[in-house]
Amino acid sequence: MPIYTLILAICFSVNAFAGDGHDHEHRHHDAHEHGVGEFNLATDGQKLIIEIELPAHDVVGFEHEARTKEQKSAVNAAVEKLKIAGQNVSIPSRANCKADAAAKVESGLIKNDKGHEHHVDGHHDDGHHDHDHKGHHDEDHASGEGHSEFSIQYSYKCSDIDKLTQVEVPMFKNFSRMKKLKVQALTASGSVSVVLTPKQSVINLGQ
Ligand SMILES: [Zn+2]
């Protein structure tokens, strides 16, 4: 079933970010484009999983580690906002979806208790080349700062999932630097691939 492929892909990407922990000039994921996030939606039976990855730039305006009090509180405020699924993703009530787990929000901008650590060489032989700055000439990065993302996961159980004909994404209103969201959706009625913008923020799932 393709659904599992998507879920695996989602899990893999979540783990990739979770394992990063902090941003570092040599840590590049697939270099993202500022203003462009990714939104993956998948259903499996009554389960609905939504995974969103946003450049940290789009969320808080910077991608380096939060150092000042202001930066840390900006990150914390953004995390709190992202945890309120209903403000970021709007699911039609007729589908009767209820959150079946707390929203997961991760970012590498605030370190947890580990403090500053340096990467061992093993991180660099995974096929990613250093300084993978394709098309990125953002001034934010000229100083050698790497990219960093926010990773968000919402999961639901929907008793009328066949009525899940569309999902609206009002999160553009919460984060004004977001310009595009690349959506990949996979439901019982097929797959949908669409790019959302602040003016067109509805995913039609084709049921
Ligand atoms: Zn970036």
C-alpha cells in the first residue's frame, strides 16, 4: 500500500530533523527555499496524518540558534501557535475528526540540554555535500549559518473520513513569511499534488 510508503517517508523526515538537534554551518538538509514549505497528508482507514515542514525563516525570520531572550521567546511563541492544530489546519466538521495525539512540533533553533557539541565526521559521508547552497544567496546564510526547519505533525481519527473532501490551511495567516506550501496528499480517493498560496489555501481531496 502506498500509504505506508508515505508514512515511512514522513517518519524518516521527522527523524532526520529530530536527529539534528542544532543547526550548524555544515548541516544541510535538502536545501529548502525560503517561503516554501511542505505539507504531507495521508489517510489510512480512519486515521489522518498531516506533516508540515517549514523553513524556520518562514516561522520566526531566522534559522540560526535562538541566542537572545527575544529570539528564544519568538521560537517558543511559534511552537505554541503551531501546536494549536485548529489554527493552522481546518478540517471540515462533517468528517468528525478528533486529534488522537498531541501535536508534535520540533525545531532545531533551541537546543535541549546537550549544549554545544561538534559533529563527528560520520555525519558528512551520507551523500550530502557540504555547502550545498544551490540557488541560495540569502544574506542570512552569507555568514555561514545553515538552514533549519520547523517540523509539525498532527494526527487525527475521523469517524466519517469519507466526508473529508477538503482541508483548508489557514496557517498562512499566522506566518506572513509563508508564500507557498507544496502539498502531497494521499487518501482512499487517490493522490493530490497541489501548491497552496495565501490566496488559495484549500486542498481539494477529490471525493
Ligand atoms: Zn533556510
